[in-house]
Amino acid sequence: MATLPELLRLQGGAYVGYPQITRNRQQGGYAEGFLSSATGVPQQADMSVLDPNQAAYLQGRQAGEPVNIAAMAAPAALMAKVLRKAPTEVVPQITIGDRTIPVTMHRVEAKEGNKLVNVNPATFDEAFKQTDWQYIGKNAEGGKPERIAGVQKYLETGKPMNASNVVVKDNGTIVFGDGRHRYAVLRDMGLGKIPMSMDEKSIQNAKKFGYTD
């Protein structure tokens, strides 16, 4: 089997990446030692252990060690950097019957800095009732039956669902930006907590008025 230096050798007698090194005994030994150490691939020096140019081979290995160490350290450093930036939050889920459904957030809301927070339907719904022009009661009262049916059918697929978007004002008033039918369906299914998308101020107000889980 050809050694790495042999595979890298050009027809003209130089090494790829090291055109200044010609294939004489001493230079070849140094280059072979350097490549062996730098790449971490053991190579057989093209010489006898009794060859005086074996010293050049050993010098080459010594010179290549820092390169190999740096090559090994770089991926580890990169991985550490990635891990430091890796998200630690678990994707919220809801369980309906035997289905576990991930709850996501619309990319526009995420870009604006919204976060997902679990609301307690028992307290949240009491405040929602005060927004009578938006409120959806039992049996789709105040809402659109076809929208309710559409949400129910979608939940049967088990696919990820975008969370409802809501604003909680300083006085505790609740206004849905999107997804009031989704919320009503999940509430009527008896979920004890429902993930919803809110901006930072709304989250503070929701906690203040006891709407969060």
C-alpha cells in the first residue's frame, strides 16, 4: 500500500503543498515525518533505521506535532462554541388522546421576539370572556363552527400546530391576534395548560394577573 507521501508526490519529484521539498534522502525523510505527524496517519519512513537521515524523519515528526494538535483542537473548540449557543428550551407539546402534538410559533412572531408560555385556561378564560367581541364559548358560540371543525380535524393529523397569539394589556385585558378558535378547541378538550405566543410585556402582565400556568 502506498504511503501518504507517495500518494502526494508529484511526477516532478515534489510534494503537493510542499513544492520546495524535493525527493532527496534528507528532505524526503523530513517531509515524510512531518506529514506523518501532522495528519496523525502513521507512515513508514522510506529508509532503514540505520540510515543517518532517520534523524531528519524524526525532526519532521516533531515539527508536525503542533499542526496535528491544532487540527484536533479545532473541532473540539468549534463543538464547544456550538453547544454554548445551542437552545436549551424544550419544544412545548400538548397531549390529546394518544397523540402528542408539538406546538410551534409563527416565524414572524419569533422574529419579533415573542415567546411561548403556558396559560391556565381556568384563569385565562375568565379574562377572555370580558372581550365579548372576540370570545368563543361552548359549541363555538361567538365563533365560526367551520373554523372549530377545521381545528379539530387538523389535530387528528398529529402535525405540529402554531400556537395562538395573544396580547395581555396592562389592565389584564386579553386580545387575540390570531388563533382564538385554536384556543377554544384546546380549552374544550380539557387541557390544563395551553402554550400561547406572547411578547415580553404580555408575558409580564399574564404572570401579574395569574393567567400563566
